[in-house]
Amino acid sequence: LKSLVSEKTKDLALAEETLACKRAKAEAITEKRIKGQRYGPLKWMLFDAIRGMARTYIGFRENQRFNLDCWITRNRNAYLEIGSRLVDRGYLLEPKHVFFLYRNELRKIVRGTSKLDQSEIQNLVHERYEEFLKYENVTPPKFLQGNREFDDPMPDSADGYQGMPASQGIVSGTVRVLNSIEEVSLVRAGEILVVPRTDPGWTPVFSKIGGLITETGGILSHGAVVSREFGIPAVTNVRNACQIFKTGQRVTVDGNNGMVILLESD
């Protein structure tokens, strides 16, 4: 929180007013074009109804994700308490290692019916934890076929890196690559945030960033929706963005065409 209040953030009231004006203008243009078609008034009634429902239920979607995070947090705290007790009993080295046991394994340990001793369980958990760290920030392949992993071919572009246009606007700024929300205090005002993905926990930082690039997600992903709410240009689904871009580089984020252009290396 200190990093969010120590620097100047966006004027959210002004941003909301600007977005409302843009929305009203876009709606007027859309209504005029639809009504100018054959059966236009009927089409507009249908479109207007769908638009209203979309505007209502997109808010429900974010609320649902927030409630899910709250539920997960309660369960996580319960398991961390179990992990803490297993540390005291010599089965684990850290409470968080409890998440690398299957439920049936954990149940047997708690009940004292496990065939593995403390050192064997520690070794088993350590092996799984090391594998988790290895792949934690790696975006999984889109397709699996037997033992083969593959993605869609990268779009050809001489202009930059192609992704999905998620929030309109064009902005240039300095890159800040983060792989974990624990690093959010490093973000400076106006920087271009590059992350694997976002969830509701990232929302406060949107008040200070200049643009967003994510490795995954579409136009209805969390990062895309919140970027539009804050009026921030965003490009999602830029494969391996956290490896391609480096903190300190300057890029241009074209949220209109889903393009990220690297301006300089550092």
C-alpha cells in the first residue's frame, strides 16, 4: 500500500468522466448505424437489451471472483495452520509445504496412519516444491497431443509483438516485469506493467500504471476488464511476454490493434 500512496496516481474521477463521454459517443454512433439498416429499430432493441445485460453481469463476474478469492483465503489459512502443526511434529520444514501433499496423504499423516516417516515426507514435499518453482511462471502450452506440447504459431509482424487488443489507447513507457504480486511495491507511476496474468489482488496498482501487457487472457479477462475501467491501454495474450521484455526497456502499447512495439533495450 505504501507504494500506491507514495506517488501520484490517476485522477479516477476524471478518468471515469472521460470514459463516460467516450461510451456515450460510441453508443450514439452504434445506434445510428444499426437503425439505418433493414429492420434497424428491431435490431437496435435487441442489441440494446444485450448491451444492458452485459454491462450488468460483467460486474457480477468480478464480484464472483472476489468472493472466490475470499473463500480460497479462508481455506488457505486453515491449511497453513495444519502445516504449522506438522512443522512442529517434524513432518514439514515450512507451513506452506502442506500444499504439496495430496489430501489423502495429509489425512493419513494427521491420523498417524501414514507409512512414510518424517524424513521421507520431507523429501517427497521438497521434490514437488522444487518442481513447482521450476514451472511457476511458465505459461503452459495451449495444446497437448500425447507427449507433444505446442501452441498456435506466433503471428508474423515486422512492427512488434502481436497480442489481443483488450483496452483501447496507445501509450509509451518504461517496462516493469513482475512475476508475483509480492513485487507490486516496485511499480512506479506511469510504468507499463508486464505480468503473466492478473486477479482482483492486482486491482489497486491499476491506479498508477500507464499500460498493461499480460501473457494470457482475452477481452473478458480480469486485466482487460479493469484496464478498460481505468482507461489504461492493454494488450493481452502476448506469449512469453515476461521473458521477451525486461524491466527498464521502453515500449509502446497499442491497445487498439493489440501490438507491443519495443522502442529501446534499456
